[in-house]
Amino acid sequence: MSRVVTRSINDQTGLRCLDLVQTDAGSHIWLECRRDPEDSHGWRVVFYAAKEFASVAEAWSDARERVAWLDEEMAE
């Protein structure tokens, strides 16, 4: 499955991010990731959309409802 990140939003600490992703089927999903500075693994998925969405706007709306830190980041 081919996926393309269409938007990536980081929190102020740089330790969390949310990626909006378009799948090869043309649907959209989102992934919340985190990284730990002491771990060389890089980003780890900690939460993700429970379904695929027809548009990036729908995926973004769902992510904003479910990922609490997004509202804090977007307010600034």
C-alpha cells in the first residue's frame, strides 16, 4: 500500500506529530505519532483513525475531535 503524507503538524515540544495521509486508493487517514529523544527508533504510531475518509477535510475534522493537543497547537 502506498501512502503520501499530505500534511504533518508537530506539537511545540517536537515530540508529537499528526500526519494526514492519502492512501493509494485515494482515501484519507490520520496518524498520531510520538518520538522519545532517548530512543533511536524515531517516530512511533500511538493512535490512528479508526476508518478511512473520503476527503482530507473529513480526516482533519476527526483528528481534531480525537487528539487533544491539536486544539492547543492550532490556537496559537
